[in-house]
Amino acid sequence: MRALIQRVARASVTAGDHHAAIGPGLLIFLGVRRGDTVADAVWLAKKCAGLRIFEDDAGRMNRGLLEIDGEALVVSQFTLYGDADRGRRPSFVLAAPPEEANRLYEEFVIALRAEGVRQVGTGVFQAMMSVELVNDGPVTVMVESRPGMSTSSWQGPAGGAAVTAGCGDSAAQDSVQAELGGPVSDTDTRNPAQAGSAGLFAAESARTALARHLLSCPDPLVLASASPRRTEILARAGISHITAPVHADESTPPDQPPLMAAGTIARRKAMAAASTWVGRWILAADTIVDSAGQAFGKPVDDDDARAMLGQLSGREHWVHTGLALVSPGGVLFSGVESTRVIFRDLMPEEIEHYVRSGEPRDKAGAYAIQGIGGLLIERINGSYDNVVGLPLNQLLALFREALGQGVARPVEDG
């Protein structure tokens, strides 16, 4: 996903009877490429909201959109993925199909509002629009959710992200960086929610390197969860850890869509654990099933499980897992992974048999992909581990982000 961001004194967009205008803030032209996911939209929205391109009292670019109480205008722009390397007519083969692009465009707008932007105006998707602006500066910045991939280098729907990890030991950090392909710089901020075969290295080798590095840390990772499934995933990856369940508010915030809520709840859990496990790596997670915007947590009883499964039958839904990682220095890093899941058409007796098995009782959405519930699923698009409850590639990326910012001590927001 690509955003062409302009710092503006004012901007407006008109499409037929539709008109939207903003004052000081950001005009964001948004392009969606094939293979982008909701996670790209969330990451990029957070990046735009926090981008420090507004001047402080000393005249330096040191303020973000929220700090100036600025506004945003988001205009869809598939031509951002035009490839003009050959010939004189751009090719748009890398741009996402309209239906997919529109959905992710809307997810980006939702995520930007959830970041706290006071006003977010929009254009009209696939419409002929007239855009007017006064560029303040001028200042124009291009941001991508998957940097390093040119307009002619797309290799499929699975994006790649280089990832590393650290435990405050600089020698160990240098070692794992070398193994994973070089040092991590402050400017290398790949999307922490993407992983796949098109990355800089195979995911399995990355997991092996991370496991070896974490095992060299003096203390095991603290998993703030009682989930045996998350424990199994960490153990399979060779990551030394202990389980330390916490009591935290797991209610879904009423003003947040399920995707954002998963991240919020994971952060609540992580901060609850941080007060006890000072100076340790802490990992918390929360998984929410999202059926057309309705959040499904764990069923309260068998009747609730039957109702959930009936609603999921024959339809697609999303599984969002929020991860929150606290470094030994007390710095919080978080992200959300999303996977698309499509259920078969289920017969009533199938649902009844599955509910009576007892498996749905402590599972988000009332099913377990790694158990009998796997028979209910027609296909998935995205991370299998994410549906189970702990996406390893997201965890790897959070460690990489922590290492890039220095994790041996708390850091100032910079």
C-alpha cells in the first residue's frame, strides 16, 4: 500500500454532488496494490497519523498530525501503482482490483480515524474527482507499507519483511543481524504485519535465528496468556518462555472496529503484566473473529457457540490477532495480523456435533482451526498461526522494531 502525503494549508475534493474539504493537515493519495491486506492499511494509517512533518516552535519538522490537531483528506489513487518503465503508456497490473482496493481504502480511513485524527474527509472511490490544494512548504512524502518493492517487482500476494530481535546484548544483536542479512537502520521500517516467501529470506530461517537469539537472553520470554495454543506455537519455534496469565479488561471497546479492538486488548494485557515483570520481555495477545464488522470473542455457552457457527457458515470472516510486546526497558510495541477465513456451508447436524465435542467453548469465534474445527473451513488467505492465536511473523517484526529503536532502556518517542 502506498501513500503520497502532502502537507497542506487547505485541500478539497469534489466528485459530482460530493464535496469534502479540510484545513491545515494532510492530503493523502492512497494506492492499493495486489496482495495488500487490512494489516497494511492499519500500519500505514498509524504511520500517517504519527509522521512528523509539521514544524515546531523552533521551525523544525518535529510534530505529527495529532499534535497540531490537524485534519486529513484521503483520496483513492490507483495510478500510484502505474509502471512506466517500458513504453509510453503506464501499466496498472500491480494495482489491486477495484472491489479489493475499495475495501482496503475504507479500512485505511477507519484506521486513521481510530488513531484519533479529528476530521478525516474522503473522495469517492472510482469516481472522476477534482482535487484542489495549497501545499504548505511545499512538503510531499511517499510512504509504503512494504518498502523496497518497486512498481515492477511484485511477486504475489505474500509480502516480505526483514526481521530481527534483541535482548539488550549488543554483541548478540550484531550476531542475529548478520544472520538475517545485515544491520537494521532507523529508516528501515518495513510493515510489521507482513510476511511471506517474497521477503528477504525464508520465514523458517528467520524463526530459527530468532529462537536462537532469544534463548541466549538471560531470562525467558513472559507470555501473558493462559492459552495452550500460544504456548505450543512458541515452543514449536524454539522460543524459551514462561506463562503468566494476567487479569485485564478484555471487553471490546464499543467505539472501535474488531481489528482495532484486538490491538487495544492486547496492549491492556501487556501493560498489566509489565507492572509485575519489570525488566523482562513480555508478550500479550488477543484474537477476535470479525464477521462483517461484528466481533466474536469466546462463546459464553453452547447456545452462543451454535449462533456464532451458524452466522459463520458459508461466509467469509476475518481473524484479527493483536500482539503487544514490552521490551526489558519498558517500551511497548504492538501490531495486528489479519487472516481471511471462508467457512463451508454447514449443516445443522454438523454444528450440533461440533458444539457437543466441547472444542468451541474457549475459542474465539467458537472454532479451532488446529482441531476438529479445521474441517469446517473451506480455505484461508493469510497466516495459519494467526488463526490459531499467535502469528509468528508478526512477533518477529515487533522484535525487529524493538531492536531498531534500542531496547536496553526506555526510549523517548522519536
